[in-house]
Amino acid sequence: MIKYYKYHALGNDYIVINPAECPLEMTPKIIERICHRNFGIGSDGILWGPINQNGRTALRIFNPDGSEAEKSGNGIRIFSRYLIDKNLVMTDTFKLDTLGGTVKVEKLDSEGNLIRVAMGKVTFDSTKIPVAGADREVINEEIDFGGQTYKATCVSIGNPHCVIPMRKISADLAHSLGPIVENHSLFPNRINMQLLEVIDRNNIKIEIWERGAGYTLASGSSSSAAASVAYRLGLVERQIAVHMPGGKIDIFIDDDMMVYMTGSVTSVSEGVISKQFYNELINLK
């Protein structure tokens, strides 16, 4: 009996699976099948946890293609809501360990519908993102993507992002440009892409292509990255509302470039993987 818990954060949906309730190893093939929207439960990824890591609470974040992500802002908020729902945390503030670093979480309402995450400090250092070539800050760099030159800024907030400011953005452009950017030779670990449109000094719009997941309605780490780039380029103030097809996330950037993300989480369902589907998963090993 493998239980699962499904949530979404502004349309970015994840399945939470507790290792204590699952005898399966999360192999890439199993992850891919569970996340498949026709042959599985369907989601933008799996949150695997809680994991006891030297007395600290950790989680692993898997993309729907079976790869592992260092960090996900929406995933962290969703996993935090799961911990709150199951009374696995009893305080309004707590910390979580991810591959992309430790984050501080704060519950802002009684139900855990609104959650604030200290996402960490951003860096534009090419060696830390990483971006190939000479050691540098990758800011407003002209890069050829698919035969056209764009000015791009790359940043890491525990996971890598390439932000491309434009006068007008669209989902169609994100679909066409995203795979090219994600798999560009400059990015040895692949990269997440955001198309950025500045609305005013406190509002931006983004379209998102996520590494290992594809086109995404909303993303916490993408919001954090795009807002940080807009702020570094002098296009916005430090309090920024990030508008995405799935909804809005609020970002605050302090003097040390520490990013604070606030957004909603919605519980969708709880379920049990059927015996037939379980047998299919076993045979995928």
C-alpha cells in the first residue's frame, strides 16, 4: 500500500511520497511513470521525504523525466504544507535541507495555505551556476540560441537559471526557445529558462521552461531567479510581484541578495497506488 499526496502551487503540481510509506526505490523509470499524465498519476515531479539527515529534515526533488533537482520553490512550499497537514512539524517556522541548500520556512496562516521561504542568496558567478567559459558574472551576456542572439543573465539560487528579458513574452516562445536554452552547450548541467517582461517597478511577468520538466505554469525558484535578475539589472525595486500563467508569487530581495518567496499551496488529493499499477512499477526496475 503506497500512499501519495497531491498538491499544486499555482498550477505547478507535485506528488509527495513518504519513504516510510513506500517500499519502492525511486528509480528514473519509476519516477517517469508515476509522473506521466496518461499512464501514471500525473505531476510536474515527486517530492520524496521526509528524510532524516543527521537529525535534520530533508527532501529530494525529482523531475518528471527521472532526473533530480537541487531546489524547487514551489516544491518546498508544497512539501512544507504536507508536513503541516500531517503534523510532522509543530512550529510555524522550520528548516528543510535540499540538494541546493538549507531553506527556512514560515507558515503565514493557520492552515498552511500561504507559506514564505527564505530561498537563499543568489549568485551570478559562472563557476557556481555553472556556465562554461572564463570565470565571470554572467550578466547581460550576448548568447546565440537557435541562430538568434539574445541578451541573457544567468543566476543560481541553489539551482541554475537563464533569464532572458524581452519587451513581450509568450507561452509559444517559451515552448520553442526553452529546449534550446536548456540543452545549450554553455550549460554543462542543463538549465532552467525564464523569459522576463517588466510591467513596472514592482511587477514582472515570466514564462518558464524547466530543466527536466518542460513548460511550467509557475515556479518558485524561477520567480526568485527572474526577480533577482530584474533587480540586479536595475529594472525593479526589491519588492516584486512575479506574474505567471498559474498565478502570482511575491519576492523580496534584501541588501545581501537573500531572496524571500511567498506563495500559496493547494491540497488536491490523497490516494493509494493500486496493486496493478504497483506491479507495473516493479517491472520497470
